[in-house]
Amino acid sequence: MRKLFFFLLILILVVVSACSDKKIENIEKNDNFVFVQGGTVRNAKSNYYGKSVTLSSFYIGKYEVTQKEWVEVMGNNPSNFKGDNLPVEMVSWYDAVEYCNKRSIKEGLKPYYNIDKSKIDPNNKSEHDHIKWTVTINEGANGYRLPTEAEWEYAASGGHMSKGYTYSGSNDADEVAWYWRNAGNRYLSGDWNWSTIESNQNKTKPVGAKKPNELGLYDMSGNVREWCWNWYGDDLDRDGGSYRVVKGGGWIGDVVNNEITFRGKFEANGFGPDQGFRVIRVE
């Protein structure tokens, strides 16, 4: 009887484990997501290295949200450079959080955000943001959301597999990033110059064309800048402000913007041809 009990217990554990593994496999295969095992930041170059920050596990998009994915949810394409496999751009922070909720509903998930368009967010100190929706977190929801800056840096730096690179996946920006020197017809030299960039026909590139980082994530350095949830500030974790954090740099910017540690900022209603995002979710 005792042997039968242990046999049944082992069988149950095997079945549960198999179901869990299948669930992870389905999320990663069907939704182009990568599982990021939680822990502390190991990359000594990260803004969060050595701080009392321990991250829970999460899934993050292997690629930046593409125009095909955006159109399937939102029904329009605001991008300046058109292409199904190009990252969506010309999207504000508000556009990004609305996409997260609409995609969640479309896929039968519980929306992560509560979006009140009728109430001005008292924490938004911007003089130029005329939208100022009040966006709060729906605790316990399993829907799509923007990464926090800490989650973004942790994933970009390779999570628990980090090799301490300056850029996401390499110390050589050209291996992993699209930025102003290499995002056009020819490789540019000299100082950053907009007229040179424009005449070189610089633009976004199809997602996943460069080398991935340690976790198999693409374009976390370069291509388009990526919105994060956080307000921008010196303390890394503010309750309000004038700007939201953007990370990773884009095809317009200088190479320093592609560094994992670089902290960009943009007003939540801002948008541009180098501004996109990727999403995460938890189970």
C-alpha cells in the first residue's frame, strides 16, 4: 500500500511538471516569448547592480512588438516605416498601455491596467502632456504589460545568465544593435549628424536580424527605443514625474543610447519613428 502511495505521488508530480513545461513551451513557441528566471541583477554595469532588488520570474517578448501584431489588435498602423516584421513605432506610452489591455482581452486574459481617461493623473507633472490618463495596476491580473525599468535591464543584461556585456548580448554594438551608424545604406563615420542620417536613408529594421542576447532576446539594444512603466527620476523608482523611462536606444541615436545602463526619457504623450516597445506577462 505504501509503495502504491509513493508511485501515485510520483506520477502526479510528473504529470504536473509535464503540464507546466507544456504551458511554458506553448507560451514561448506560439507567442514568441522567452521565460526569464527571477533573481538579483548580475551585470555589474546595470543601474540595479548591488541594490536590494530581487525580481520575480516573467515572460518577455523575444522581439519588439511588430506592426503585424499591432494591426491585429488595434486595427491601424501608425508607423512611419511600413512592414509587417518591422517594429511598430510612432506610438506613445498611452498607446502602448492601451495595446496591452486590448491584446489581453483579445486573448482571454485579465487586463493588467485600469485606464481612466476621464481623470487627470495627479502624479503627471508634465507641462506638455495634454492627455494625462490615470493608469493604475490591476493587481493579480495575468494580462500583457510594459516592463519596469528593472525588469527591462535584468532581461537585457541576460538575467541569471548574464555575461556582463555593455550592450544587450555583446560588447560590440554592431553585433546586436541598429543605431545611427549602421541603420542605413552604408556604415557612417564621424560625428552624429541628422542630414547625413537622412541622406543615408536610415530606418528601422526587421526584428531579430541581429545577434540575440544570453536569453535569446533580440533588439534590446537599438532598432527602436522601448517604453517602460516607470517614471523617470534619479531614484530609479518614482511615484510621479514629467517623463516615462525609455530604454535600449534606436536607429536614430548614438551608440551610448544602446548601452543597457542608458536611461532615456520621453513624455508619455510623445511619439516618434524610433519609439516602440515590447511587452511582458506573468502566470
